[in-house]
Amino acid sequence: MESWCKNYRGIYDGDLGSNAGPGDFFLSGSYTPKSTGNHKFSFLASLKAPLSTSDAKNNDDIPLPMEYQSSLGTFDFIVGISYLYKNKLEISTGFQLPLSGANENEFLRFPSDSIEGDFNSTQEFERAGDVLLRAGYQFRFQENKLLVKPNLLAIYHLAEDSYSDAFNQRRKIENSDGLTLNAGIMLTRIFKNNHQLEVIAAAPLVVREERPDGLTRSFVFNVQYKIPLFKSKK
């Protein structure tokens, strides 16, 4: 059994302004039962906590849409299960559920606005949950200290997101539910005491028609360092 701590930071720049700040804090635990042979299962539970309330504004004190925010501003619970065959083929599935929101975004778009770009109104944004399915293949080098894993990740957004309009009424964002399919590759270097450096690159193949959460990118490159808080003795 292992427990992990991670943090993300974002830098965003565009025609409406710029923003940089801490993203989300992840506390994760995983459990892998003892197994023999070619089949291994592991179980994951994770809590995501926001380090900002998604209320950044530009230099003119105008609220920025979610595309410019460093965090979704929600506490999320994530649970998943992973199957590994011969330490190579990996299939994982999971569920991400927003528990409560600290999202204080104030961006509202009106028909008369001259803003360029397809930005949705996201004042007091509320995001629906996701179901995830990932398939990957691990290549192992340097006595299993270096892992290379190309993968496909499918994310199905279970319902339409919503925001609060100028009259404080909840409004659904049409076509914000549906499928996203990403292709990616992950490089993992394992150090002493099971510290891990991960480098991740990914790009979308299929996207939802409306993506008000601002998570969709034409290309993603991420570097993260994982430190186990504790590890059970075998």
C-alpha cells in the first residue's frame, strides 16, 4: 500500500490577459494485493483539493474565463482500478466526482461582447463527474527503473456543466457532456525510496463540442515528482 502527494502549477496567457498560480493538490493512496503469475490488480483512491478559487482577473480587473484559471476550484474524489498483464499491458478505469465547489469564477459572456474566441459563461461554475478508461503498454529499461508507456485515455463527461447567470439562476451549458479521447506517452524514472519523476505528453484525438472547464489543450506537456508518504512492508 502506498500514499502519494502531488501538486500542479499553471501558467496561462492569451488575448484576454494572463494568469499564473498554483493548481490542485492531490493526495492519493494505492493498494496492490499480493499476486503470482501474469495478472496484477491495483486499487486507487484520491482526493483533489483546489489551491485557488478560479477567480483570477486581468490587469483591467475583468474576470477571466476558466481557460485562464489554474484550478477548477472543486474538491474531487477519484476512485479507480488497474489491471496489469505480464508487467506490460495495462488497463485502468476510474470515476471522478466533484464533491463541493470553491469555484468563485465571475466570467459572464453577453451577445454584445466583442471577445474573440469560444468562451462560455462560467460564473460560479459547477462541473459534472467523469468516467475514465485508459489502455497502455509499458516498456521497461534499466532494470525496471525507467518506464515508457504510450497510452490512450477516454474520458466521458456524464452530464452538462452549469453556471450562474446575471440573475443568479443556474443555466446548463449545452453539449458540454460527452466523450474526450487523448493519446499520450508517459516516461517514469524511479529513484531510491521509490521517488518517481514523471514526464507526460498528450494530445486530444476527439473532444467534446463545448468544454467550459478549460481543460482541453491542443497539446499538453507535464512534469511531476511523486514522493511516497508511506509504503507498507511486504
